[in-house]
Amino acid sequence: MNITYRQNLILDFIREKKGAGNKEIKKYLDEKIGDLNRATIVRDIDILLNFDLIKKEGMGRNVIYKLKKNNLIDRYINPQEYFKTDADERDVYENFNFDIFNILPDNLFSKKEIINLEKLNNNYKRRISDLSPVIMKKEIERLTIELSWKSSKIEGNTYSLLDTEMLIKENIKARGHTEQEVIMILNHKKALEYILHKKNIFKNINVSKIENVHSLVVGDLNIKQNIRERLVRIIGTKYRPLDNQFQIREALENMNNFINQKKVHPLIKSMMAVLLISYIQPFEDGNKRTARLIGNALLSAYDYCPLSYRSVDVVEYKKATILFYEQNNISYFKQLFIEQFEFAVENYFG
């Protein structure tokens, strides 16, 4: 979803006015950026309608446009505009928002989004049902290599994709890299093998299951396991996660209660596990790696295609995560998550 500056102005105006018609929008844009052709504005409005960001009410001359999503959690925020402001100058939630679980709706994906994603996943399920055991094993290996590489890269690992392939398939270490980088990649492999082998236990998640995956993610890396007892800081944001062990455990349990609800769609369960574990930061290190693997555990448990994140831009992924930390807003992360699901379905198990 790419929103232009002009389209973002339209969104801001509709949000401020709580609804606006074509004439009002044109007058506002003319004042902000100069005289515009009416057809140009109509095209912009059509794009916002297609992106499911606004809705149309009324008929004829009485048509007005309102925000489709006007609540904190999923209203559109332009990430390019947002990150033009330095971290210390942004108006953000600096501390963990204890109300986050009360504002999370069950329908974080629109009906249209769910229909499209279900079509994709039905294609995925049809394809894997036709795969031979040999091809299935190769596809899982390919997914494992690409997830291990990209998830590690997001955390600063400098291994290339080809070097990661040689490490996982041939146990050949690349020159010029630390042993910690090697262990980080191999730990991803162990953790993914575990969640795929034990897929049925992840239909419901709990603190113990998350801790088990974390122990595989950080094994042999001199990182303390189990829920942390002190504050951790995050680069690039004023947001400070919880520093009380009991509150951290309570937040994890509240997250599990939300995710374990039957009425929450599996894709939403997965996405919110990735975001909320990252937000809570329950461990001294390895939180986001654990979050991505728990997200895949949920996808696998419900027979949805797991993600490798291979095509995601590392900087944009971090921006989307920080937007959730600072504004409790999922709009940009949801966009990236859907793109990665589409990528996974199109590129694996074919």
C-alpha cells in the first residue's frame, strides 16, 4: 500500500472533519497545495476506497467519505511522514500500555482481506497435498534456510543467504564471521524444526511454550533464559518495556488469552503474537526472533503457510514494529505481514 502525500492529506482532512464530501476535500486541497483538477481528486478518493481506508456514505450530491478505521489500533499512519520526526521528538507511548488488550478487536483484518488470504491459503493447501515426501522435505529445507537467514539479518547478523545455505546444508562456516552468528542461524533451524514437528501443541499457546521456543532460539549464546527481571532498552525509540517480572508474565498471559480465543482468525493470531511478544519484550534478548517463530508455530498449527520474511525490507520491518511500540498501531505491520504471507504462498511448496 503506497499512499501519496496528497492522498494522506485527504485522509487527515476526513479524520479531522469526521467525514467530508468532494467539494470540501477539493477546497481543502486547493488551499494546501494549489488548484487541482476534480478528476485527480476523484482518482485519489477511489484509491483510498480500494485500499479500504475510507468508506462512502449517501448518494448523489449528499455523498460523504468517512474513515473506515478511525480507532487507535488500525487507523492508517503514513510511515514515511511519521519517521521524518526524530525519535526523541515524537509524541509516543513511552511506557507499556496496559490497556492494549482491551483495545484489540477480533477483526483486525477486513472481510475483503480475509477472503483474499483464504484463497491464497487454499491454493497452498492444495499444492502441499500433492507434494511427494522428498519434495516436501526440500521445500521445508528451503524455507528453513531463508527464514534463518532473514530473521537473523533483521537482528544484525551479516551472513549472506548463500553462506547460510552452506552452513545449514553442509555445516560449512563462512570466513570472517563470529561464532555467535553461526549459532544464531543454526538456532533458528532447531526452533523451526521443533515447531513444525510439534505443530499441534501450538493451537493454543502459553508462557511455557513461548519459553521453550526462546530457549532454542538463544541456546549457547550466553543469553539468560526465562522471563527477565530488569529493564531492557530498544534502539531508536523512547518506548520502555515493562521491568517487573510479574507484570511481564501477566502481559504474556493476557496476550495468550487474546490469541487463544476461537473467534480470532489464525492469521490474526500469528500477526499479533509477532507484534505483542516484540512489544512485551519478555526476555533479555532474542525477543523478536522468538516472536517470529511463535507466529510461524501458530500458522503451522492451523495449516497456514509459514513465513520466511525473505523479501521484507529490514528497515521497514523495524519501522513497522516501532510504530506499534510508540502508537500501538498495526497498520504498517499488517501491510508487511500480508505481503510476506502472499510471498510465502507464491514462493514455497509449489
